Amino acid sequence: MEPQQAANYLDSREVWWQQWQPAQKDHGTVCISCHTTIPYSLGRPTLQQQLHDPTIPPTETALLTSVKTRVTRWSEMIPFDSDAVSGPGKTTSPTPPKAS
């Protein structure tokens, strides 16, 4: 597969993920799915370099905005597994480290 074809494919899958109703989370964010978003996050910048394209795709910008929102508003976020849905104890998670 050519780099442009790969970039187009990854962008189309990420657009689909960001619009898929079950991936929608609170505060206008989307689930940062390990099986969808992580390959995109690792592969897309490499393809961008191979294509000599300095422009960050809108899909990547939307993903980064969602991640930044979830990190900066962590204390307000509803956990992915809520006690109401998944049973007691599912939402216990460590407090994220403070930025220095």
C-alpha cells in the first residue's frame, strides 16, 4: 500500500470512530480506543513525514483536542466503566500525576 493510501485509510477509520455513537463520551470527547486510536496515533505522523506534508490532518487535530480535554478535565470526567453500568469497584483508578 502506498503511503497516501495508508494515510487516507487511517483518516477514514478515525473519522468513522469519532462519529460512532458508542465512542461518544462526556464533555464532547470520544473514547481513546486502544484498538483504533493507538494505531492511528502511531502510524499517521510517520505517514505524514513520508508524504512530506507539514499539515496536521483535521482528524488528528480532533483526536488531540479530545485527549487534551479528557486530561485537563480529568476530575470532571465520567469513567468509561461506571459503577452504575459495570458494578461496584470498576471506576477505581489512580489519580493521574500532576503536570510539573
